[in-house]
Amino acid sequence: MPDNRKGFASALHIRGLRQRWMFSAVLPILLLLVLAVALFSVGVQEYYYNAMRSGLESRARIAAETFTGYGVKSYSEYYRLASYSAETFEEKDTIELQFINTNGRVQVSSYGLTAGTLPGTSDVDNAIGGKMASFQGRDPQTGENILAVSYPLFFNSRVVGVLRYVTSLREAQHRVLVESLLASAAALVCMALIAASNAIFINNVVQPVAVVSDAARRISGGSYGIMIENHYRDELGELVDNINDMSLKISQAEKIQQEFISSVSHELRTPLTAISGWAETLSADPGANIDQTKRGLGIILKESRRLTTMVEELLEFTKMQDGRFTLRVESVDLASELEDAIYTYFELFRQEGIEVSYKGPDEDVPPIVADSERMKQVFCNVLDNAAKHGGAGKRINVSAACEDGKFVIRVRDYGPGIPEEELPFVKQKFYKGSSKARGSGIGLAVCDEIVRLHGGTFDIANAEGGGAVVTISLPMS
């Protein structure tokens, strides 16, 4: 049931993401297309109207100049010439030619029904005033949308009448409407293509991203280790691989951390139990056998040292995590520090039946800038690990040499070695692998960090002939 709920919630999330994406991606484009169609319609209308106005103005100017050129000398001659022009006007089906007196009344018209009417438009008044003018709008007489151009007729520098062309805008409006509809249809086709491409984009990108986002949300919620099926080959596929890798590593880290807590709890409990048990035994009978007392005190001392080592490792690890892990460097004789570490463990190893051999450098080692305490900590930890994990071989070889400007220390045991699949992880914090030996799993991580801060390398590998070998390389300059 919880899986069904998660799947339903994921489907709702993807659906909501798809709707939001479509809305945010398509709406701005839709508004732009509507604006473009509106601007196109206005532009087409202005183009047609301006072309018609320019044509009528040109014709009116030519006709007025021609009319004036006849040299009209009387009103009767003017009226006769106006009537003749109106009767012979060839475009009376689309354009009306009017002659208007100075009172604004139509005297002669190619469309006889308007004779005697008063147009009452601004172009007539302006023309009577001596200026050519145009009018675009609704005809006060018929209510029809018209375009009119009026041109004054002069005689002896005085306006004697007005020549006026009038045409209906119905045909122009029809053309504007047709072209606007065609533009709208093209916009709708574009919108459909954009919507289809967005739908394809959503299916190919947005929906997979939603799946990845949902998986990342589940990982952040604690579902470590979940994997996303990778059906993609592009950058999205690389992202899915990275998230799967992250999920796996977090799951492994979580498991290692839990094992670490369990291991440390066990490691602390064991020496504390031994110390507590022997302390109670010795305090209960102070006059006990001297050999038993020595044995008990030895165990208490050994376990106390082991506890101290573990606590120190934990403290060092905490400093590493907090960024407080620092060095106090000075010129140090590292060969001497290595010999001291070997001497410290020599007797202890001998008691456990482990033989330690040491081969020093063939030449004098110059002082090296290093933190002597930290490096001795590394040497002791490596020797202790060699005895702990390779003590079954009963032999440990230690060597030091100067190689290519570096001081190189090698510590080899003759135990069972390290499984090949575990080698890449042995220096990781908390990692213990299949080893049953006691330890917190952070000693090698601390050693690796110390050597790295010195500018050196810390490598662990299996040796030829069996066992493991640790190689520490430090720059001498």
C-alpha cells in the first residue's frame, strides 16, 4: 500500500509538472502570437487605407488642376463642365465623384441620388477653406464607412467649389478581414506545432526529470540505495548514473557507519570488561598469587593502552572531519623516528612470536620537514596493523631507502593478504572488510590523511609470495 501511494503521488507530481510546464511555456508564446496577429491586422488595414487615400488624393489633385485649366468664366459653364465630368466618370461603380458648392451642398454627383445633400464631414469644410483634406469614418447620411478626399477648385484665386471623391471601405475591410483570418490560421498552426513540440519535450525531458527529482527526494528522505532505471543516453542518462552512484555510496556509507558504531561499541566493551573484571578480582583478594596479580595487571595495562589508542584514533578522526587536523612541522630525522617505532614494538612482537627485521637506508638521510609525532603515529599504526592482520605469518619486514628524491618506507607482513576486491576500500574510514581482527576501521584513514598533508603517498597492496605491503613515500625537499 505505501508503494501504491508513492506511485500515485509521483504520478500526480509528474502531471502537475507537465501542466505547469505547458502553461509557462505555451502561454507567453500564445500572447506573442495574439499580439503579432493584432499588429499585422492593424498594419494591413493602415496599408490599404493609406494606399486608397494616396490614390484618391493624387486623382483629386490631377482632376482639379485639369478642371481649373479649362478656364471656366461663368457659373453656367462651371455647372455644365461638372455635369459632363460626373456623367462620363468611368469608375462610378466603386468611386463617387461629387462637385460641392461653397455652402457645402452637393451640386453634381456621379451617383445622382446624393445631389442636393449636405455631406457634413470635415474634409468638405477644410476644402472650402482652401486646403485639400481627407475623411475616414462613418458617413453621416448613410452610416456606411467611407473614405473621402476633397480638393478646392479655384477661380481668380478664390474657391468656387470643391471636387470630392468618395469610396466605400467595405471591400478594403473585407480584404483586411480575410488577411487577418489567414494570419490567425497561421498563428494557430504555429501554436499547434509549438504545443506538439512542447508535449514531445515534456515526454522526453520534463517527465524523466520529474522521475529523477522524485527519486532524489526519496533519497533525501532516507531511502538510501534506491536505483533509477536508466533508459536515457544523453546528459540525462549521465545524471541518472550519477544519482544512482550517489544513492549507492550513501547506502554503503550508512551501512559502514552503522557497522562502525556497532564495532566501536564492541571494541570498547571488550577491554572495559577485561579491565573491570581483573580490577574486581585483584581488589577482592589483595593477597592473591603474585603471578596472577602480575598477569592481571599486564592485561589491565594492555587493554588500557588499546583503549587509549582507540580514543586517540577517534579524536584524530573527529579533527579530520572538522578540518582541525593540522601539522607542527620541523626538520626531523625520520629514519631515527622509524627505528624508535620499531624498537617500541620489537619486544611486544617477540612475545607474540613475530620476528621483525629492519633494513635501513644505504645512505645518510637528510633532515626532512615533517611532524615527528604524526609520522611516528603512522609508523606505529602500520606496524600494529601488520601484526594484527598478518601476524599469522610470524614475520614482518621493514625497510627504508632514498629513491628519486623521496624517503620510502615499506612494511611487509606474511599473512593471508587482502582480498583483491577489498583493496580499493581499505583506506576508507570505517571500512573493515572481511577481517575479523579488532579495530575501529579509521586508523588507516588517519594515516593516509597524515601522509597526504606531508605531500606524500600512502599505498597498500598485496606482496608477491603472499602477505600485504604498505608503502609510505615522503618528499625529502
